[in-house]
Amino acid sequence: MEDSGSLAELLLEQSPACQWLVSAGGVFERIYGDAASVFGKPAAELAGKAIASVLNQETSKVWMPRFARAFAGDSLTLRERRGETSWYITVFPVKSEGGVAYAGGLARESTTFNTAERELRRTVMGALKAQEFERAMVAKFLHDSVGQNLTALGLQLDLVRMDIEAVSPETCGRILEIQQVLGTMMEQVRGYCYELNPSAVERAGLRSALDRMAERLHGRFPGTLRVNVDPSLKLDPDLSKALFHIAQEAVENSVQHSSCSTIEIAVKSTRTGTFLEVRDNGRGFEPADPIGGCRGLGLLSMEHYAAQAGLDLRIISSPKTGTLVRATAQEDA
């Protein structure tokens, strides 16, 4: 009969999960299972090697802060996708008599459990599309019917005021007061139309739409919100709409959840394509954390608009550096 240590080794080596121990010096002391799906290299190439030397720079930048949090006593639950494969990952402190000795980890493939989530996401996307259509119809009604009728009523009152100006100046004053109320109502209708269907993106351009969004936020965001759009950019209307919607959702998330004091919106063009960046200096989060990452309706909406316009959407965030949302439109080769 094999001893308990050998049995434990057999169990770890043949387990469908990937498990590891990382030392305080950043070395993979033990690693078992399908490490290639998690770290990009098989366990045999990682065991006994320093993270910085064996993982590429981008992967190392992702994992080192996670291990640092484990050594600080935190446990992390993450969810990541590798191509068509999804993984649930737990990173946790492994303690000995002197405190935290290792950063432990366990990664389990969860692809088969994601069918229900994909169906839910598809349902949410369908609901978003239906909502867009309904909002567009309400905005059209407010603009074409209510707004135009209010404008016509104001013009009629102008004619009445001119007809009786010499006869009853006092009545003219009353009519002028009514016209001022109508003017306020017309501005409110325009504002609601914009909220429901920001067609200003198509009419006036992305910069004007973003500026107007920033103005509306001043009432409930006490911090600094800066907008920087390359004036030489000439964007397709559909692309402009997608970028605006993504910026709107990203800014709303920053205002509601990040406790930030500064939000910066930038739209620029490079040799590789046009990109939108929304950056805040708030508390940030771990994007791969299915709980703390708060993959709510705002992120689903951003993914929806990015997919519609063929944009590459990336979210870079950490609890200490704030959040960066970047949407990139690749130039055609």
C-alpha cells in the first residue's frame, strides 16, 4: 500500500483541476494539473521556476498582484476565459506557524456550467435591443408630436400677442409668461428625447454629444470630468453611436460605483485604429472576479454595443489604480 504522501501526489497530479503553491519569493514551488490552460505553460516548465522568468510579461503582470494579495491575507475568487474554455480560479493564503507561507491556487474548468449564463446573456441582449427600439419610438413621439406641437403653440401665441399688443398690454404680459413656461417645457422635452435616444451623436457629432453628457452629470458628480476628442476625427455615424453608448455606460459605472474624483474621456486615432478610453481614479475592482467585478447590466451593455460595432472592448482595473475602459476600432488592412 502506498503511503499518504504518495497518494496525495497521485491525486493532485491526476486531478482535472490545476493547483499550485507560490512562495513569497515568487517561485512556483508546486504545480499540478492542466497549468497550460491557466498560465500558458505546462506544469513541468513552471515547477521550481520564478514567475517573472517563466511567464511572459503580460501574464506576469496579471498574476503577481493576485499572489501579493494572497500573501496579504486576502482570498480571491476569479473567473477567466481561455478561448472557448472558462475557468473558476481561487487564490488564497496558505498559512504555517509563522504566518502566510505560500499563495495557494485552485483552477477548475467551468465551461459546461456556463450554458445557462450564456442563455441569460442572450436574453439580456435581446431585452436591450427591444428597449432601444421602444426608447427610440418614445423619443420620436416626443420630438415629432409633443415638441412640434409646443413649438406651434408658441408661434400662435406670438401672433395673438402681436394682435392685442396695442389693445391690452397687460394680457400681452400674461401671454409672454405662458410662452416662457412653454419654452421651459420644450427644453425639458428636448432633454428627455436626448436621454431616450441620443441622436445628437448623428446630428452634431460625438464630441458635442459627450460634452452634453458631461454637462448633465455635473449636477450629481462633484468631481472633475474631462472630455478630449481629437478634432480631426471623422467617424462613421454607427461607430460614433457605439462609442458614445460605451462612454455613457462606463461613466455611469464610475459615478455610481467607484467613488472617484476624476473621470477622463478620450477619443483618439492612431496608426492601428480609433479608440475610446474612459478612465477614473476610483477604488477599482478585479475584472475577473465574478462577485467583486460586478458584471452587471452596465458591462453587458458595453459588451453589446462593442459587439454591434465590431469593437475590441477591454477593461483594466485594480483595487488601487482605478478603472480604464478601452474600446478600439481596428483599421481595415
